[in-house]
Amino acid sequence: MRVFVLLLFALSPFSGPISRSFAQPKVEQAMLKQGLVDVQKVDPTILVDLKYSTTDNFVGKDVYGDLTRAYMQPMAAEKLARASKYLQAHHPNLRLLVYDAARPRSAQWNLWNALPDLPENERQKYVADPRKGSIHNYGCAVDLTVATKDAAPLNMGTKYDFFGELAYPSREDKLLKSGKLTQQQIDNRQILRTAMRQAGFSSIEFEWWHFNALSREKAKMAFRVVD
Ligand SMILES: [Zn+2]
């Protein structure tokens, strides 16, 4: 009888830790199986707000569904933890706030199709062609900002996923001279870039929030696309 009761307990959907492990979203289970890690398990001080898992994004729709945590390849998550440590060593009251990390291929199509009015060559500045794959699809890229301890983002001059010159790191000098960005906004971006670069990430021309842990070529050679 006791064995029977224990068995029932173990199979019950209300049995605490057991049911929680079953409740882990399929998309996260698949990522773990592919060897990715939850960045907050590597560094619990990193803040996460996956914008594509909310309606507060350029599509205006939740394209991630169950995926609410930030996963990356272990080498990329280690680099992110180094950036986080560097940031806090220099600015004890600031934290990294992650907006996007590993992105499943299906979500890449949703984002690509959400910009039908932009010609494909223009669209590629903002969303990688799903046929080629984004570095996010390999778990080797991260979108993020710097925030206070209670997750209030610093003013970077634009919101995340602002599509236009104001978000281009390559135009900051010009935008400062013409008064479209302030020195404070550029300094805030510099805090983010310095922490990320010294940890081994590279930045890109069109988005202040995007950083790569590996080039697309290297990511492609080393890893599979996240399903
Ligand atoms: Zn990105």
C-alpha cells in the first residue's frame, strides 16, 4: 500500500519539484538538450526581460510564447558573466539587462515577416534573413542594455529595436554634433560597450544593443541553429 501511495504522489501533477521539472517549456528543454545554458544560472545578478516574449517589441506581438529566459552557448554566457562582473566593479549600482539571447529559428521567420514593407536588403540591417540565420539563432549573440539594480534602463537615446540612424553606434559623433543625441546618452552606451568589449564581445554598426560572442562563420562551424 505504501508503495502505491508513493507512486501516486510521484505521478501527481501537484507533487512540487517533480511537476515543476515537467512544466519547463518545451522550447527551453530543447535548448538545454542542445547544450545551451540559462545565463541567470551562470550569473544571477544579470537581469532579463525578453522583449519578444512580451508585446512590447516592434512586432507588437509575443513571438516567443513560453520562452521567457535567456539562453546562450556556455562560452557566450561565460563572456556575459565577465562583462557583468566588469560593469559592477566599475559601477556597483548598475546591472546588465538582457532583452534577447538565443532565438529559435521559427521566431526568426516571425520577425522577418513582420517587416514586409522594407525591401530585403534594407530589412537585413535589422533582422537577419532566416535562411542565412542570425547569430542569435546559434545562441552566440545578445541584445542588452544597462539598468539600475531595480531594472530601470539607462537612457541610450533610443528604445531597443529602434530602426534608424539614431541607433547607429557608427553615427554617434554626427548625432551628438547635430544635437540628436546627448553626451550623457553616448556615455551610457559607452558604459555598455566597454563592459562587453573587454569581455570579448564585438559590437555592430546599426544597433547599440547588439553584441556577438562569435562571428557568424565561427558560430556556424561550432553550433547548430536553435530549433
Ligand atoms: Zn541582436
